[in-house]
Amino acid sequence: MTFTEREDRACEVTDALARWLLEEHLSLDDEADPGVQVDCPICGGPVRYDSPQQAELEIRGLKTRRGKIEYERAARRCGRCRKVFFPLDDRLKLGTEGYSPRLLEKIEYAGTNEGSFGQAGAALGVLGELPISAKHVQRITERLGEERRQQRDAQVSAMKAGTLKPMYPHPPQVAAIHLDAGKIQLREDDGQPGIRDPHWHDSKVGCFQTYSARSDDTDPQPRPPAVFLNPPRVMRLCQQMARVRSRSPTRALQSVEGSPTLLVEEEAAVDRPARLVRTAVATLEPTEPFGWMVSAEATRRGFYEASKKAVVGDGGNWIGPLVEMHFPGWVSATGGLDFLHLLVHLYAAATAAYRGHAKAARRLYERLVCRAWAGPPLAERN
Ligand SMILES: [Zn+2]
């Protein structure tokens, strides 16, 4: 007997046990009476059953992480739209697609992260052990995406109406919003297969990050990381960033060979605040609606009430007005630079000031970087 045969058998047995446990557990739900009157999920009208016995039991199937299970459910028939629905399953958010919520998460993950719905289906089959067609992955991913879009738009509407409230009772102590713009590859969306009119479109992303508070106000890292003071590496970084900028948009998004090494170099341990919770909003819409999305998410996360708050961006000319409108008084309120972009400008300034005098240029650059890294004294911030 091969190892694979043994592994397959062991998994089959435990999967069957998991399915049996789930079916047993779901069968206990039969006792839960949805009540005399339930609203039809399709037309919204009331459906009245005077006694629980009036509800017919139907066998339902559901695909789970451990395979397909079957269970009985009390069905209600809506007289108006002539559809059957299952109040308890609606409450358990089992939907009509026949997948458990955990499987839907996997399908959505593959559908959004793989290069195509076809690849997503293949990955789900091999890695997720879930046979599913590309079409099905597409339908489910697009439905969930649309629901997320509606949620986001409802949040923005509530924000504009002044009714959006923070979702946690206590505001975060340290909160930062990172803003950036990028490019995304799109094609004509006319429902037909194949690629027509491929083009690049602006995308905007806001990342909302909370951090643990530090017990004192001293700077945990007053000197810039050594890598920023290493001339050959800084020169290489500047060249790479210039290359990215000069590239045609079709190549701009390709990874720049070598650049990540600059960021992962080992440093003496610094007492950094821990990152706590991260959420994000992203859109293809222009700056104005994006600003409202960012503001709404900041409201929902309680960022406006945070003791310390900052907006970080790359100095793009759209960021300043957005920050002025939605985040006046925050640190970097005029549109903060991220350090790598700043560093490239400082390097260019220092070499321009001392052309042909490498040593003097290097000293000036080091002074500028250290000053920029330290920033204004903490007491002057906020
Ligand atoms: Zn109905």
C-alpha cells in the first residue's frame, strides 16, 4: 500500500466523519420554529403558516469544505411569487448557490486573486479540492463584489447624511491612513469572451491601519535605517525608481528586479509599535468620490477620535486637497511623502549641489536624510 493510498483513505474517513457531524448538528435545527409569519426573501411580502406542521420538509444539499451534505429543512411557499424559500437557511446565510459560507470565502479569494476566473476554478480544484467551473466562480465572485460595492456606497451615503457612527465603542490610539494611486489593466466589458480594447485605468487605494500606543513619547528610531545611508544602495534605488517612472504604463507595474532587497535588510531590533487592524477601500472612480470613501471608512473605524492620527501618501498632487477637505489638522495634513520618494529627491538635490564632489554630496545627503527622518520634535506634531 502506497503512502498516497493511506493518506487518501485517512482523509476520506475524517471527511465522512465531518459531514456526518454537520448533518447531525443541522438536524437538531428542525426544532427551531421560524414563527407564524415570515417575510418572503424574494418579494418581501408576508407568508403566514398557522402551524409548523403546515411547512413541508425538503431535502437540501450543501457543499462544504469536507464535501456535500444533505439535510431536511422546513420550506415555505410564497403565494405571490410562487417561490419556495427556507427561513432558517436564510438566517444561517446559506444562500441559494449551495456553498457553505467558508467555501464562498475561498471562491471569492480565488476569483479575485487569480489571473482569470478559469485559473481560479483550476486553483480551487487542485488546492481547494473543490471542483467548480470558471463560469460559476465568476458568477459568485461578481455577486459578492457587487454586494461589497453596495455596502461601501451605503456607508458613503450614511457619512454624507451624518448618520454613520464608529463601529467600536473605543477609538484607536494610533491610526494611520495610507493613500496611493496606481494603474489597473482593463478591457471592454461587453460580456463576450476574448480581450477587446485593452487599456490602463487609474486606481486609488486607501489603507487604514491602527497601531499599539507607545508608553513614552521618545523616538524609537531617531536615526534612519542604515540602508538609507549606504550610497551604492541609495544610488541603485534612485535608478530603479527613475526607471519605473520613465517606463510606459504597460511596463510600469512589472516588478523592479532587486528593489525589495532594499527593504528587507536586517536591522538592529527597533521597538516598533505593533500593527493591529488593517482595512482598505479601493476604487476606479476619481479623487472626489474616493475622498468620501476614505472619510467614511475613517469614520467607521473611529479614526477621527484617535489620539494620534496621520495621513501618509507619496505627495501626488491629488492627495493634498483630499487631506485638506477630509482630514484637516492631521499629521502630514498637506499630503505626506513616503520616505522612499523623499529620499530620491534628497539624493538628487545633494548630487546637484555638489556635482563632481562625491564626498561633499554624500555628507549633505546624509545630513538631509537624518533631518528628514527625525522630523519635527514630537511635541510639535499634532
Ligand atoms: Zn414572494
